[in-house]
Amino acid sequence: MKKIIALVLAVLFVCGALAACGGNAGNNTKATADQKTDATTAAKSDFKAGFIFLHDENSTYDLNFINAAKAACENLGVECVIKTGIPESNDAKQAALELVDEGCGFIFADSFGHEPFILEAAKENPDVQFAHATGTRAHTENVANFHNAFASIYEGRYLAGVAAGMKLNEMIESGKITAEQAKIGYVGAFTYAEVISGYTSFFLGARSICPTATMEVQFTGSWYDQDAENEAATTLIKNGCVLISQHADSMGAPTACEDAGVPDVSYNGSTVDACPNTFIVSSRIDWTPYLEYAIKATMNGEAFDTDWTGTLATGSVVLTEVNEKAAAAGTQAKIDEVKAKLESGELHVFDTATFTKDGKTLDSYMADVDTDEAFTPDTEVIADGYFHESEKRSAPYFDLQIDGITLLNTNFG
């Protein structure tokens, strides 16, 4: 009897061992898959994404990034680690290294001047993925874990310019100004291609609606200086500019417009709460789609674009709601009409038939796409009748000074 019991126990033991090793293929394959899924989920829930921002929430530019970082991390269920107030210096590298030490597998920086320091951190930490907004070097450095990203914001600025043109026409038709007085003022930070591309696309959008529009640009030499931006806008208004826009990050210019009762087209987010009587619309890049794409790829161990350009179609280029209190009647309908043409390819922002340089229409232009220290032109960017912005690399390289726009100063900071 003892032998029989022993034999039964032995058989049961072997069967159990076989089951544990996958002898019962149906049930245990599922169990193994579930265990792997649970392990992967656990690993992903522990994933950290780190972010380096030039300023804090008081900067419209940085707030736009901060909101996107939080949204992307929440959507993906990962921890969001944020560092604000990080200057464009070796402090950026130190912030990146601190994020590595904190266990971040993906690290993103938001300002142009951060790039060389983030690149150094990437070279020293090949197991961490680094991404940088507005940069120019990823496509030539060939560092596998370093990436650049931007978006075709020139299309968003063009649409915002359409709204400005609608307002100018309304002011002309009402007798508030003459056609010759349709002068726009623009507050710019630096004389970088990104800023030039932005104010030029805005101007072309406005002039597509109001053909007599001209523009004056005042630079501040800073991305964020509320007093300087307010002063620049005030100067432009005193010069006879009847509408103001900007590529700068504080509330300086919008506040000056509200105080003076001058219509304003902002950037990176609505200022309607602070400027209810003058704010018309704002264009911005929504960074959420890119951050979700890059973080998800990192989590899954997948390669992702070295140099990525978001578009209207990816939801990366967006406009705020139009403030009907300040905007001209029919503005939203006109924006929708023009947007459809941009998305279909019927319309191109930098159509060379719509602007001249020194009185001439361009059919060729060599741009500095593969940036070097001498900013040597290296790539033909005009074809099929238009300037191909943000197609050769994500960051803008349109740096032409076209007719109709006057620079009041040139401040590189």
C-alpha cells in the first residue's frame, strides 16, 4: 500500500513539474504571457520622463511646454519630473545629469541654447534618450540617442496673420485707419531664423487678406523680458503700428496693447483673460503629440525620428479660440478656409509669387540647413514655386528679409 501511495505521489510530482515547465501548453502559455504583460506594465508604470525648461509657468513659451509634458505623461501613465528656470549654459547639462541620476529614461529640453549641453549629456549617457526642441544638430551629429523636434508653426503663424489681416480690413472699412496706415508692429526676441520665419509667415498671412499691410519689427535680445517687451510694443504703437504681434514669451507686449487699446495677436497661448478687449487669437505648437510619440517609443525600446516635424495634420500646430470681442466678423470662417488649403497643399505659406526681396522674385535660395559655426549656406530650399520651410530639417531656416518688413533694430542679445 505504501508503494502505491508513493507511486501516486511521484506521478503527481512529475505532472506538477511538467505543468510548471509548460507541459500543459494551453494554460501555462497564457499564464506566462500574463506574467510578462504584468511585468511590462509594472516596468512602464515606473518609467520616468524628465523635462528641462528655460523659465517657469510665467513664461507663455515654457507654460506651453509644461502643459504638454504633464498631459503626455498623464496620458501614458508615467512619472513626470520637471526642472524649471534652467539657463542656456552648463546648468542645462547638470540638470540633465541630475535627471539621469533620478532614473529618467527620456529627457527633453525646450530652449534653443540648451542644445550643446544636452548633446554632451546624451553622449555621456547612451542608454538614455534625449530630445531637444528647436535644435539644429541632431541630423548631422549622428548620436543615436539625441533627437531634435519642431513643428510647421509657420503655418499657424500664417493663419494668425490671416486673423490680423481681417482686423486690418475691418479698421479700414470702418474708417478708423486708411489702407496706407495698415502697419503691423512685431516684437521679436532674437534675429534667429526661427523668429524671422515666424514674423515673415505672420506678415504674409496678414497681407494675403490686407494687401497694403506693412510691418515694423523691434527686437529685445531676450526670450523673456517683460519690461523690454512692453517697451518694444509701446514704441511700435507710438510709431503708428495699429496691430501688434510677437515672438517673445512674457505678457509685456499684450499688456501694452490692452493699455493702449490696440489689437493684439499673441503667441503660445490665449491672453484673453488679461487682455479681453484686444486679444484676437494665438498660434502655438502643441507638443503633446511629439512627447507621447517619443516617450512611448523609449518605453518600448523602439527607434524614433532623429529630426521630427509636427504639422497641422498631426495636431501639433494649433490656434486658440478666436476672441470675437476683438476679432473682425468672419475671422474663424476665414481661418478654417485657409487652413483647409494649407492641409491640402493647395496653398504654401512661402509661395515665392507672394513676396519679393530687393524687388525681385526668387527662384533659388541656398539655406544654412546643416548648421556650422560660419552659418554656411548648403541646401537649395526653393522648388515648385515655394520655399520649403522645415522640410530639410525640423527647425526653421527661413532667414530672408523680404520687402514690406522694416527692422527697427537688430539685437542678438
